[in-house]
Amino acid sequence: MKKQPVFLIVGGDLRQLYTAKALCDDGVVYVLGFDAHVAVPEGVRRWDTTAEQADYLILPMPCTTDGVLVHAPFASQGISLSGLPQLLSRDALVLGGRVCAATRAVFADCGVSVTDYYAREELSVLNAVPTAEGALQLILEELPTTVFGLRCLITGFGRIAKVLSKILVAMGADVTITARKPEDLVWAELCGCKAVPIAQLEHLLGETDLICNTVPALLFAQEQLRLLPPDALVIDLASKPGGVDFDAAQQLGIKTIWALSLPGKVAPISAGESIAATIRNILRERGRE
């Protein structure tokens, strides 16, 4: 009988627990980095010194924040990246999200490359849905008005902006997209939005109730924030370094939210299942499923 592959999922937030649960049909699944007070899904085992060596090591997203320890917010003790290679079987495959050079270097020393599942387009698209829905949740919680008739400005027209604009338009919001590429502006118009080149951004700010930024570059410094109505809401959905000067916004009394890692916060089950599906695609392409 063919031996079942062993998955070891190390660190991360609730997404990784649901990734583990989703992979239970594919092999034996262990988790490391979740203390006893965190419930582990049925079928998933906690790793200990008697566990089998892993055929597949799955790191979180991001793998590390300091280049030394695995990002493991549910672990009371640090998990060293350098200690993980000894847990691997021969010909093991390592996968992680937003893999940095320090992570790659640890495994390169033992001849193992690291595949970045976050770089996969299917995962980026799937992640855009809980991000957009999480942004909608924030809008409904923070604004004292309906979405219907809300004057919304979305900067950028990537995956998240496409999903979010579709939701807001369907709810009756007045949505304007500002972007750099002419093709993005055309697509925005076809999606029922107004479209304005980003060079004209400042002309839009005085008549905006809500800004959702998806561009990871400083678009909203003090001079731009001064142009906003005092009761406007700014939600920054961009990854680090973000697109808003938060100190300036605080000084001006502009309510701002930097909404990082929304998939893991608002829809960890869906986010975990998306990661698992992406990992299966990678294994299938490599003939390892």
C-alpha cells in the first residue's frame, strides 16, 4: 500500500488551520505553532517529536517577519526557521507565502528550494473576494449612511478593486475609479464606474465620502488628506508600505483604517481552502499529487 504523504503546516493564523483541514483528504496533516488553547480541526494532528518527517512543509503568509523566526502568532514560543530543515524527508517540497530571501537561504543550505504559493494568480484572485467583502464590512460598520448613494473613490484597478467596485456598484454606490493605465480606466467604465486618470486625483477628493486605496504607494499625504471632507472615511487595502500618511490623517481628524490581512480575519475558512486548492494545483503540476 502506498504511503500517505505527510504535510506539516508551521505557524500562521487561522487560515493555516483551515488549510490543514482542507488537506486532510490528501495525506497525513500535522500542525506546529498553535498552542493548546487553540482548537485544531478534526483530523489534523499536532506535531511532536514522534511525528513522521514531512514530505511537504507549508509555511505561513508571510513566512517570517524578522528573517529568523516563523510568523506564528498563536505560538507562545518562537519557532526558528533554521530548525525546520531537519523535519523534512528526502525530496521534500517547501511552500510558503510571500517568501523572503532569508527563508530561501535557510532551505538553500540543505538543497531545497521554496515555492511561493502567494505568487500564484489563482490565489491572488481568490483572496480578492474576502478582502473586498471585509472592506464592505468595515464600510457598513464605520459609516452612518447607506452604501446606496455613497460617493466612493477607489484608487487602482487591480484584483481587489475589481471585486470591490462590482459589489459597491451593485449596492447603488456612486463609484469612481482612478488609475494610471488607460486600459484599466476603460475596464472601469465597462464595469459601471466613472473613470478618472490618477493624475487628476486631487480634483476628486473634495466630493468623496469614502476612499478605498489599493495602491501600495503614498497617494494620500497631508496635502491630499487636507482636501477631504472632515467626515470622510479612508480604508487602505494596500500591502505595506500602504498608500496613506496615517500620522497626518490623525492630525487632521480624518478617520483611516489600514485593513491588512483581511482574508485571515473575516473569512479564514475560505482563505484556508483557497491556499489548499492552490497547493494542490502546484503538486499536480509537478506530478506529485
